[in-house]
Amino acid sequence: MSPILFELLLRSIWETILMTAASGLISLVFGLPLGLALVATDRGGIAENLWVNRALGAVINGFRSVPFIILLVALIPVTRLIVGTSIGTWAAIVPLSIAATPYYARIAEVSLREVDHGLIEAARAMGGNRWTIIREVLVPEALPGIVAGFTVTLVTLIGASAMAGAIGAGGLGDLAIRYGYQRFETSVMIAVVIVLIVLVCGIQWAGDRLVARLDHRN
Amino acid sequence: MNQHFAPVTEVMHPVGSRSAGPHDVVRLIELKRRFGATAALDGVSLSVRQGEILGIIGRSGAGKSTLIRCLNGLERPDTGQVFIEGRDISRLGERELQPLRRRIGMIFQHFNLLSAKTVEDNVALPLKIEGRPRAERLARAAELLELVGLSEKAKAYPASLSGGQKQRVGIARALAARPALLLSDEATSALDPETTRSILALLRDINRQLGLTILLITHEMEVIRSIADRVAVIDAGRIVEQGPVWSVFADPKSAITQSLLGGIRPQLPAEIASRLTQNAGVEAILRIDVAGEAARSPLLSDLASAVPGSFRLVHGGIDHVQQQPVGTLFVAVAGSNEAHLAQVIAFLKARNARVEVLGHVANSV
């Protein structure tokens, strides 16, 4: 591999990490409250409101049913509004975040839903309000699942960021297509695959470690 | 204590007739709650006095869970009133209920400890909800863990505890905010008999030491027998019987109470029961229920000297409930002479025993 290609590889790794980390963080910040809202407004939830619940569910399902490559293009006006441009790494973070947020919301919802209803009842019996229940019961008890779900989301984002090359965002996927595939640079292709494997394994390993430390359930 | 020596019939309060006194921590008036077509509570009126342990017993589905949840507003009655320390809470909003619930501790069948918090943080949680500073919370948690005998587990997580230890933590947590009332929702139903005894002993100690009023629901008569002062029997959403535990044990009025007592009271052995006939035989089988003075006196030896003829004890025993002897004896009286049998029964009745002729057996067993 030539030094130029190597430099390109390093830049692509950085772009992939940047896209994954930024959109991952955004999906966490918006997805977790969304997941909480889904559980809280559902039947028997701490803030039961079935209309809100259905509306939220419909919006989330809507975003989740659009293939990412289409979302990437369809969101160009929104991206331009937020970032000021529709091309480049930062521009890709907008559609990546918008795709990952409902995805992560659903994952967080599953973990939050698994929290034993008896624990919520105990907190209510102690005189706790909704905020207490969220802060002391729902989130801490679901935390292992919330973290494990975030790991899954990050790995999915690495995959999705490969498509961001379509709007000139760069990244490893883009590099593999343009050099490895279109220019028959097999060494680039192999290097990209290895880097991706290492990235995914690293994220998964770190996530698993964190979950093991947080999980006191047995 | 004196009232325990009064004749059974005077101690029994007709259901719902007792007027509320000034020392009632809880007073329920005509509570009704329906779930769809079934009435979970169908007009329950009940009082819990300051410092007593009231046990509510019933089969599953009798309405006891709904009842206990009405006391801290986790459940709302459709109609009726719930007075806690003189204040009607049945129409209060969630926000008004929250400070009130801090006056009421609750323990649960499945403990409901937070797995993500250490034992001390679990115990301190009610104080955190009250907004107390951390130092105060931990000091109180340490004090309570000492009380329940789990000081060395303060930094452990609940998953590493046994069922009995978890319930001790649950009790410590329920006491953290110094409640006026402790609700126990089948607190020992998930525990083995030995652990159950130690948890009940702990609740009894707490009741005595702190003067804490306890309302517990259970489906096990043994729990009532061990610690309750008074018992109320609930069936199909109604209180069918209530009174001091020993008097209800001595003279259960309703079929449901008798059936709930069945497990811990002597029963006629099946091999005799299967041979009973209503025709005169070699022996007549009598069931004799005794309580108080009748159980304390040498009843059988007095019977032997007062009425000629032989009889033998088939089965039975005398138990002590709230320091009161309460017993059931099954006696086989030889011969089937009606006059003789009437003499035996008259003697026993004169001694305040309740007698029932169950039938006759053709030959002695």
C-alpha cells in the first residue's frame, strides 16, 4: 500500500469514528428519552397517554421503515438547514443521527419495559414521583440493557456510515468502494475490512465489559 | 389482656358494627372497587388501631391485594372512604398522596429491592425521596440494618442475599422514613417456614419496640396465628368475620374461616371420618372445641368422674394462640345410649365447651 493510500486509510478511519461517535451520542441523547416516553405513555405506564404513545410509535416506525440510503438523500434539505451544507462528514451525521435515534429508542424501550413492575410500585409506595421513578428505578435498573443496546447501535452506525460516501462524507466504506472495488486495490479492501473488524470487536468488547460492571441483577 | 378472658361470644364483634375510636390509624368505610365484572372489594369497612397488628386473611382473589393497595393510594376505590390518621385519602390526587405515602411503609412478597443499588442505598431510598442529605440517609440506613441484623451487608447488592435477608432489607427500607403504619403484602409467602418464622419474629419485635401499627395480608393462617392481634377474614371482597385472633380461632363462624383454619387445626382422621354413620354403633364420635377456661381446666378427667361410662381420646390437641389455650378434641364415647350421650354433652356444654356429635362408628378404631 502506498503512503498516500495509507494516509487516506487513516483519514477514513477518523471519518468513520467521527460519524459513528457523533451520531451515536446524538441518538443516545434523543433516543433514551424517546424510549422512556414510549414506556411511560404506554398502557399501565407512569404517564399513561395512549394517543401520545401511538403518535410517537408511528413516527418512530415511519423513520425506521425508510432504508438508510434513501433517508440519506431525502434528508438533504434538512441537513443543509442544520449544518449549512449537504456534503461531507458533518453533513452525514444528520441523517445518521436521525436514523439511529428511533432505532435506539426502540432498543432502550425494550430494556426499560423489562424493569419489574413491582419495583415501580415500591417506589410509588415510598412516595416517589414520576421523576424519582425514572431516575431511581427505570434507568438504573435498565442500565445494563441500555448500555448493551447502545453498543449494538454503534456497531449498526459503523455499517450505516459506509453508505455516507454517497453524499461525499468519506469514511471506511467509501474508501473501500472507491479504491478497493472500483480501482482494484485489493490491499485497501483487505485493510478496510480488518480495520472494521477491529473497530466492531473493540466497541463490542468495551460495551460488554461495561455491562458486566453495571449488572448486579444476579 | 383482660378482654381475652371474657367469654368468646362477647368478644366477637359483629362485622362492621364497631364504631371508630380516636386511636384508629386506618379506618375504611364501605370500600368498593370493581375490575370489569368482578367486585374486588364489595363494601369493606375496617379499622386498624394504633399499635396493633391486624391480619387480613383470604384466599387468592378474595380482594386482599386490592384492599391493601387502597391504603396507600396505589389503588383507588370506586366508592367509599379511606381514612389514614384521620384524613380521607380516597379522593386525593397523586401529588397530594406522595407525602402521605411516606407515612406508610410497605413490604412485598417479592421484596422489590432495586438490583442496581447496594443494600444501604436501598434502605436509604425513602429518605432520598424525602430529600434528606446523604450523610443523614446513610446514618439512618446503618441504624436500620443494625435493627434487622444485616449491618455487614450494607455494601452488598441484593442479588447476593438470601430471600430472608432480602425481606429484612425490605423491612429496613419500609421503616426508613419512620412510618406510622406498615403494610405487609404477603411478605413471607415466598419464604421457607424457618425464614418465615424469623421474619415474623422481627415484625413482632418492631411492633413492640417501636409501637408500629402493622396491617398484613396473607393466605396463611399460620402467619396470623404467629403475630396478629386481630384478624379479619375477607372473602369475595367482603369482610366475613373479624375479632381477636384467639377468639376467631376458638370459634370460627364462617365456612371460609373454618376452611382456612383447617390446615393448622386438628381434623378428624380420614380413616375414622370415612367410617362415620348416622346409625347408632359401638362408639359415638364427638368433636369438642375448647378455649380459655374450658381448655385450662381438667375437662376430660372431670368428665370421667362426673359421668359414668368410658370414653377415649381419638385425636386432637390444645394450641396456644395469643397466650390463650385453644383446642379441638375428638373423643369416642363408648356405647350408643342416647341418654348417656346427652349426659356427656350436657356436662361438656356446662363447662363452656362446644360439642358436636359427628356420627357413630360400628366398631372401635
